[in-house]
Amino acid sequence: MSRVAVVTGGGSGMGRSIALRLATDGHRVALLDIDGEAAAKVAAEAQAGGGQAIGVRLDVADEDAVAAAFERVRGDFGPVGILVTSAAISGFTRVDKITLAEWNRYLAVNLTGTFLCVRAALSDMVPAGWGRIVTISSAAGQRGAGRQAHYSATKGGVIAMTKSIAIDYAAKGITANTVPPFVIDTPMLRQQQEAGKLPPEEYLMQAIPAGRLGSGDDVAELCSYLCSEGAGYVTGQVIGVNGGAVL
């Protein structure tokens, strides 16, 4: 059955892969991204493949902008039935060097932004008695990560928040699950390698029993299932896409 799906951070990386997969699954997909041009390009890709998609510029940390973006989606496609939150920022700063402004920005985008989008989607899902929420968290939120106290804290918060949402809305036909990837080959990862903040691929693979980096498609495959009709009894779960790196 075709639903209206919103994917935040859909302009690149994992979000792009997820959005394209959901469009292939037959859903009407809205890609929300702070880079509006990138979101529009991915939407055009989905359309070229026969899907229905729109790209919308959005800073997920802006409450009013989130409300306006979801109104745009409803106007174009109808009530939201699927939400995948992939929008996030990441970086490396030792905890004693993290400024309050930097800390607050990570909270605003990664955690508050996820909350704002979930809240907006629930206003459609609750009356419909059906919904699928998938938050993209991180292995850093499960076990921490060096020089990423701010990032890890926000992703750990996303995991806990998702579990609470699952409890609150399970009886209403709405599922909420979180996917914490480990090392996924994305433009963001490559940029961090070029900046010397992450080691080369050969070194990263030593920590992954599967012997390779993950891909956006690996994450999208799981999201496709979690957003499906058949996943109605799967909720409150933390399902890693990590090649065996985090057990």
C-alpha cells in the first residue's frame, strides 16, 4: 500500500538511499534537507525512476519551519504515514574543548530536530491509527565514541526517545524503531577522512567482522522493512546495521 513518507536528511548519504528505496517501494516521498538543492536533485532521481517525490528545504532544529514543511507535504501528498529521521550533524571535538554553543547545536539538530519531526508526523498517524517511525541513531549512541561526546549523547538520546515513543503509541497502530549504523560509506565519512579526522578505509574495516564498510543501501533495506505493513509487531527495537561491529 502506498503511504506518504517523510525522510529528513534525504539530500545525501543514508537519507538519500532511504528516500530512493521508499520511492521504489511505491510510497510518495518527501525529502527534507537543509540543502534544498540536494533534496530537489534526489527527488528528481526518484521521479526519473517512476516514483513520486518532492524536495523541501528544512532546518529540523527550527520548530516553525518543521511545522511549515509538514504542511507542505500534506498539501502535496496527504497525511504522513511514514517518517525516517536521518538528518544529523557529526564532528570531532574533545569534550573539554566543546563550547556550549557547539553542544547546543548538536542537541538542537540531532535530538530536538528528531523530536520536532516525530511530533509533527504523529499528528497525522494517531488519527489514522497507523504509522511507521524509524530514527537513524548511531553505534556511538550505544557505546560512545572518542572526541564525540556531544554526538554520542544526542544519538543515545534518540535511542531512548524512540523506545519511549514505541511504548506510548504501540496500541495506536504506530511503531517506532531505531537503526544505529556503525561505519557507513557516505560523503560525510569521506569528508572527515580527507580532513584527517577519520582513518583510511583499510583501518576502519579492521573493526568490522564483515570486512567492509556499510552502504546506504544496507541501511535502506532495513528501513524498507520497518516501514512496511508486515512490520506492525516490531516496535521499540534497536536494530544495528554494523557488519557485526557492535553486538
